[in-house]
Amino acid sequence: MEEGLFITLEGIDGVGKSTQAQLLVEYFTEKGCDVVHTFEPGGTKLGQSIRRMLLDPENQQLAPVTEILLYAADRAQHVAEVIQPALAQGKVVVCERYIDSSVAYQGYGLGLSVDMIAAVNKLATDGLEPNLTICLDAEPETALARVGGDRIEKRALSYYERVRAGFLSIAAQNPQRVIVVSAEGLETEVAQRVQRSVVGRLAQ
Ligand SMILES: Nc1ncnc2c1ncn2[C@@H]1O[C@H](COP(=O)(O)OP(=O)(O)OP(=O)(O)O)[C@@H](O)[C@H]1O
Ligand SMILES: [Mg+2]
């Protein structure tokens, strides 16, 4: 049984997950919490190898189901090796991306079965769900302008519109877990919104 606090940051490429995760980690550290900052894909040594496979431009032809299984394999190792042990020690875990990313990108974005993705990920994570998910939301044009291009980022803008809509659907279906936060504006402004959301939810 975990006693820690599991917080995930979600949202499309370049929306500000890494930036806001870092600021959230600083916030909890200042509060005296023991915090683990981690991310997917690639939060373990094995995961780094999987991440390289996923992002390699030479692997453009990955079958969608292969992609789902690779992300799930990365996640399984990450939960077993990093997230679950930290939670068992009562730590705060701040994780960039988790199951919602698979559902939004491969489910809503690529049109694969959301139920299948959910089932695969339930197996991979032993059913571990975040206590709180901050879904950073911005226009794809805004978010993508903040980052350069790798394999995923070269996909069409309409794809990102679907992924964004996917994240918003997930949030609407899980109001007790997910808070949508606008990622438009200055980093400091977004950070204030994130902090307010986290503090407000934890006080409930
Ligand atoms: N509110 C903001 N306004 C402008 N630029 C920002 C803002 N937040 C972050 N950035 C910058 O945009 C870029 C992308 O931010 P960040 O790496 O945090 O996004 P990300 O969601 O983690 O992206 P990825 O999906 O690629 O991991 C970085 O260069 C970061 O410094
Ligand atoms: Mg990032």
C-alpha cells in the first residue's frame, strides 16, 4: 500500500511539462517533502533504451500496437523500479507523462482502441493511478512553437488537435483526478496556476 503522493503532468509536446515539473519539485522541496522527479518514456535505464527506439527517426514505420507496447513496457519498469518504491517510502513523486499520454496520443491521436490501451496499461502498472494529474493545455501552435522537431513533433497539426482534445476528454471523464491548467502565458504565471491547483486539491 502506497502512502506517498503521486502527481503526473500531462499535455502535448512543448506545453511546459518539464518546466512546470521542475518548479513543482522545488515547491515541494521547500515545503520539506522528499520528492522524486521522474518522467516517461525513459525514467529507468531500460526505459532509456526504449525511449531511443521510440524517438529514432529510422523507426517511423513502428506499427501503432508496437508503439503502445513499448510505452507500456517502459511504464511497467518505471513503476516497478522508481515510482512504486518511492511511494512506499512516503515520497512525493512528480512524473512527466503517464498513462494519459498513451491514451491521448495512441488512442485519440492515432485512433487505436482506448479500452485496449487502458487494459494494457493497467497490466503494466498493476493498476497504479496518480493521486493528481495536472493537464497543461495550450493551442498546439503555441506549444509546438516552443520546441524543435523529432519524430512525433513532425506529425501533422491536426494530429495534435486530436491529442489535445483527447487530454481534455480524459480530464472531463476523471474530474476527481485531473485538473486542466492553461499553459498559455509566462512560465511564472503557469507555475502559479499549477501550484494553486495542487494546493487546492490537496486541501480537499
Ligand atoms: N510558459 C512558457 N512560455 C514560453 N516558453 C515556455 C513556457 N514554458 C516552457 N517554455 C519553454 O518551452 C520549451 C518547452 O517546454 P518544456 O520542455 O517544459 O515542455 P514539455 O511539455 O516538457 O515538452 P516535451 O513534450 O517536448 O517534453 C522549453 O524551451 C521551455 O523553456
Ligand atoms: Mg519535457
